[in-house]
Amino acid sequence: MNKVFLSGRITADVSRFGTDSKGGVMFTLVTSKPVIKDGKVQKDENGYTETYDQFHTIKAFGGLGKAIANNKHKGDKLLVTGEIRYSRNERDGKTYYNTEIVADEIEFI
């Protein structure tokens, strides 16, 4: 089974790709968890909780993609359910590897 659940914030405005009928949207979602050392949550010099952040490329198609493009913006919180997809492409003689999440469901939080 290939299923992932992510809860985080959109890092930049949503971008569209393709045509309306065969396209979708793409955005980056940041997920955060506190840094824990010796059983204690770590704080920075200003007293804020230190976090370990991960950035995920999310793609959504069809009506789901349209709903995101029309209603969500940078900083909005989302809960994304989908699957992990890996791809490889070559440009200028170099091989690039990509990891992205293709969304099945997105909940607005």
C-alpha cells in the first residue's frame, strides 16, 4: 500500500499546469515537528520551539486541483492524503530525481 498523510502549510501560491480539462495544480507543503533532545523540546534563543521542517511537492488534478487553486494561498493549512510518486528525467546530460505526492483528498483546516 502506498498512502501518505501530511498536515502542514502551503509555502507559496499555488501554480497551475496543463489545460483546464487535463491539467492540475502544484504547490509545496511544509510539515514541521519539534526538535526533541534528551526528552525535552528544544527552544531557540528567543524561546520559540525549534522545529525540523520537511518540504513536500504536492500535485492535485481535476476538481480537487481547481478547489485548491481557487480557494487556497500561501500560509493556509491543509491535510493531504495521497500517494508518493518518484520520477526521473534527464536534462543537459544530467539525471534528476523527483519525489512528489499526488493528492487523493485534501481537507481545508
